[in-house]
Amino acid sequence: MKKPGEETLIRVNKNLVKNEEQKIRDFIKRYDWTMEKTESGLFYLIYDTGHGKPVGKNRAVTIRYSVSLLNGDTVYASRKTGPLTFLPGKGEVPKGLDEGILKLKEGDRAKFIIPSHLAYGLVGDAQEIPAKATLVYDVLVIKVK
């Protein structure tokens, strides 16, 4: 049995997701990108194919990246912070990046559009990423261990 107000909350959340997806689709159309969408809601485009080792869980991956908002503002970039190394599937990065990176191999370049529920959610990161922000990642896989 649902608690009072639970159905309203579910309806509001579904509308938020639907509205965010429409903004993402409008963004993709503006740039004329052909992107795939995963079941979770991640959009991705592999635009340059490498020939190295595939990324896998428990295999450290190093990427060069930029992260921007749908308005074009860059919020983080490896040219300032240096490459990022992490273990996919360990929760070290936003869920959408974890999911997307597992589709790549060494040398691949890709764009990920990560809806807020797969990024930093309702609160942002308390630094550069605002609440409920959709993120656009541009990544290059430089090393898979």
C-alpha cells in the first residue's frame, strides 16, 4: 500500500525525467548528433574508434575529459585537472560515466549526455555542478590496465 502523497511524488518525478529527456533530445538535434540511448537514460555517441583494450569492471581506466552543461558552460576539464583514473563499477564517478565508459576501449572518443539522475541528482556537486544538471561528457580513453 502506498503512503499518502507517494503517487503524487512518483508522478512529479516521472514528469521531471520526461522534461529532462526532451531537453536532451533538443540538444542532440541542435548538434545533429546520432546518439544511442541506454535503458537507464544515458545517451552516447562513439565518434572515434580506437584499437586498444576494452574497458572492463575492475580494470583501471584513464581518461581525458571535459564536462559541460547543456548551456555550453564547461564545468570541469582534464586540461586543468589532469587525466582521471578510476575503476569502473566502483561508484568513484557518476553512474552515467560508469555506464558509458564500459562501452569503450582504449583510444575511443565518445560523448555522453548524462541525465541528472545518473549524474549528481537533486543537489549537484556543491562546487561547479548545479542541482538537477544534465551533463555532457566528451571523453578520450587513454589507458586501460
